[in-house]
Amino acid sequence: MSDVIRGKVWFGAFEDGNDAVCVANFDMPARPAVGWEAKCEDIYRATQNLMDSWSLTAEQLNEFFGDIEKKDGASWITPTNMKGNRAYDNKPCGHRSMSVGDVVQFGRDHDKKTYWAVAGFGFTELTSRQYDRWLGTDSRDRDMFVRDIVKAKATVELIAKEEALVN
């Protein structure tokens, strides 16, 4: 078993136009005893702008904003597609925080891929077909698309539980 889990972070919830944007690649240390949701939570935490920008380096923060201790981000996540991420004063602003409707892709290149969408509460796994539909959904509606998948899964689980009680 590999000691690193490779993947990508896709932002699609609020992007201009309909394109989903790969904002990071990751080579996360593997924790075999931890489930996929916990791995998603690690990635989610690493892509939040709490104290500074997760996607800017310590050097960038210090150059443009003074002596700032880098707190957000993770050493195993590498931001991508930083072109154009500038504020009105031409200082880099980095990427936004990961949000509902964005997707974590486990696997890169020729690896087997699985997809997990950020839901209103936690994460939900997407099939390859659902992921393709997510890509084709208007960016303003991707959060609702994920919400609908979560609701559909909950309905299926409820029906299965009711049928088990009857039988």
C-alpha cells in the first residue's frame, strides 16, 4: 500500500463561467485506518483561509503583507492555476476557501479515481457519471446538485430501513 494519497482539488461552486478549476494537487500522507470522509476533512482544513491564504507561500505573504507567520495550508498540498489571483492593488490574494459544491478527486493521471463533493454537512461520494454531470452543471447550481445527491441517498437509505423493518 502506498504511503501517499495523490489527488486534486476542484473548485466549481462559484467560478466565473461554467468551468471547474483544478486549484491544487495533493500528495497527502496516507493514514490507512482512516476513512475517506476523514481524508476529505484533512483536505478541507488545508484549503481554508482562516489566518492567512492557504494557497500563498510564506515568502509571498511576507513580501506583500509584511512579517506574517504562515498558518493555513499544508506542506502536502500544492496550489495550481494561480494566474489572475490578484487584488485591485496587484497583491496576490490566492484562492478562496473550499466550499459546498467543490470536489476532492482521489487519484491523478492513470490512478483509479474517486470523487467526493463537499456537502452542506460533510462529504458525499460521487460516481464517475455524477462527477461528469457535476462538471456540466452551471457553477451557480453545483451546490444544489450536491444537495440533491445527498437527499437522494438519504431517501434510498430510509426506504431500505423501512423495508427491513417490514420483512
